[in-house]
Amino acid sequence: MDCGEVRRLLKQGVIPGSASAERAVLGFHLSGCVECRAYRERLQEDLLAELLIHDPQPAARTYTPAPPAESRQPRSAVGKALWYAGLALLMTIVLVPLIVLGQAALSIYHIHRNVQAMIVPSPVPVAGAPTATPTKVPAQTPRPSIPALTLPPPPPSTTPIRPVTTTPPPTPTQAAPPAGGPVNILLLGSDRRPDESDPSRTDSIIIARIDPQRHRVALLSLPRDLWVEIPGYGQTRLNAANVWGQIYGEPGGGVALVRKTVSNLLGIPIDYTIYVDFQGFIDMIDALGGVTVDVNKEIYDPAFPTMDYGYTEAHFLPGPQHMDGATALMFSRIRHPDSDFARMRRQQQVLGGILAQLRDQNALESLERIDAVSTALRDYVKTDIPEDRMLGLAWALRDFTPGKIEHYVLDENMVSFGVGEDRWAEVARPSALEGLVRKLLGQLAQQ
């Protein structure tokens, strides 16, 4: 609701309240907009002045004792109007802030409940934290069979797939990142469709480096077809790690195996993870009211694959475009007109648009948005970021602007193609990853 709509409602006599969605949004806008509050006060003052002008009593009055209660005459119409106007002004001054604060408290409670539903224990034990007693695995437990269409082709590497074991390998202990210090967060986007239950690949793999002290955010995207060493499984494409971790029952599931793989690949700790699927992405964007993305060139795909296993036409014209959730997902997934590397850049654009959309709201409207977003995400997102750490990062970066995000991609100039019979696998060129990691950590200037 913009200022023009708010002032139109105020002229019509609409007052903030909780009786309708329109009045509630009006109250939220007034609480955050100084100009509209001043406009409303001027309307009230004009109303009182107009009533006083029509008061038939002379300006100079003499004092006369009030008659006994039983002999008092009923108030005049003007007197009643003044009394009701004063009462309405008092209620506005006292009740509206209480309603707004009550709504804010309710939103905070909802956000807390939603965030708690998304948080899962970290698969990496934190140094000094109590550890749970592991569940015993029955002896001679066979591994489940591998669905033919789920896993990628067998890797041609001579590194063997690890044999069946009756106990999982020990998980290394990782020190918790210090409060206020930089953190590395692994963002994983799954390609799982709403009606699928089989293990899914990771369609998007992004490492976010957030440094509150330096007021810095950097993003590094890795190709899903990057040829890597998956700990305990051998060499294959990076997006297979999530599938294998789910099928073989890795502690922490597929996300934990992707985490270990990326950490080993880059040589840096991964402090936290965030995992979201297609539906969660759509619902998040819709709850934000959409995102605006500046499309740098025309993109056209006559046969874009849909979530119901069909095909549709995808077409984006150059220039800023406001996208709903389904459109933003299409923009983030489309790759046939150019490449997977261009798609990774588009995914980072959408992330910047999400941050910008939150930044464009005032504090209370942002709270309402976050409530809606967290409600939309609670069934589709899993993370191991503690709630207090989320709040700390959000507070530290409250003045951060999306234009300051540093964007890095392991792109087509940094890889070679083909490993054995897999001609589309991508192998990072020597020192390419090392240079990107140094940029991610802020050890090299952005180029």
C-alpha cells in the first residue's frame, strides 16, 4: 500500500485497526511513514477547526454553574460531534500503537515457530558441544539398491566406491564460528518436484561468505557438473553427492555429504547449510510479493521443462522485470539458450533481488513479510543455522545494500570438459578454484 492509497483511505474516514486486512495494512503503513502520519493529523485538525467554526456559541463566554444532573439538557449535535471527535483522536493515539505492537509481537512469535521448524541439527559436531549417543546399526545391514534413473553413470575413475560398513565413519569435529565473525554458508537448491519422493540432485550450489565486521557479502557458484572427489565414494559429478548421501544413509543425509565434498574441494570450512526445493523457492518469492531482476539480454527457450514433466515456452526480454515465484524459478533454471554458467549468474541475480525486496520494506512491513516468508518456507527449507545466529547476521547487515554483493562463478573459462565417457563433466583448471576461494574470502580484490 503506497502513500497515495493511504491518503485516499484517510480522506474517506477509514481508520487503522484489525477488523479487516485493509485497515491492518493501513495501520502498518502509518506506523512507519512520518509523512502520512502528519497528513492524518492535519485532517483531524481541519475537522476540529471546521466543527469549531460552526459552533453557535460566542467566543467570549461567562462562567455559569452546571445545572443539576437531572435538569441538564441533552448535548447539541455540535457538542456530540466534538466529543466523538476528541474520543476518536484519543483512541487513535492510544490504541493504534498497541494494535501495531501486538501485531508485531504476534509476527515475531510466528517467525520463531517457523524458524524452529526449519532448523535441523548440524551433522558436524561443534567442538565443546555435547554429543548424542549414536544409534547402533544392526550388523550385516545391506545397502539399498540404487535406482537406475537416480544416480549418474558409474564414474570412470579407478577410485573404488567405498565398501559396505556396519558403522559410519567418524565425523570430524569443527569449531563453531565466533560470534560476529565471518561465516561460510552453503546454499543448495534441489531439483525435486512437488510430487517426487526419490533422492534429488542439487541444481544450485552456492557458497555465501558473510563477514559482518567488514560489512561484506560474497557469493561463489559451482557448476553442478563439476568433477569432484566425493569422500568415501570416488570421483563423479558434484550434484550426485546429495543423491548418494540420501540413498546410503549418510549421517546428516545428502546435505552433509555435499557439505563435506565442497569443504574438501575448496579447502575451507562450511559453517552452515541451507537447503530449499522448487516449491519452497516459488512460495518464498510469492510471499515477498515478487522480485525485480534486471535481465541483461533476451532469453528464449521454446521447450522449457515444467514441473509436471511437460514443456512450455520461456521468454525473457532485456531490462528490469518484476517476477513472481514461478517466473523467477524459470529464470533461475533456464540454460538451453546459453549455458549452465549463465544460469549460475542468473541465480545470483535472483538472490540479490530477494535481498532488495526485503530492504525496500519499512521495519514493520518487513516483519510482516518475514512472517509470510517463513510460513511459506517451513515445509520446504532445512538449515542448521541457530536462530540467534540468524538474528545476529540480520542485525549486523541491516544497512547492507544488494549492490555491494560480490559475485563469483567458476565459469566456462576456468574448466575443461570431458572425463572418460562423460563428455559433459567439467574439470576445474589448475589454480582456478584457489583464486576464486581467495576472492571469496576477501584476500584478493574483485576483478
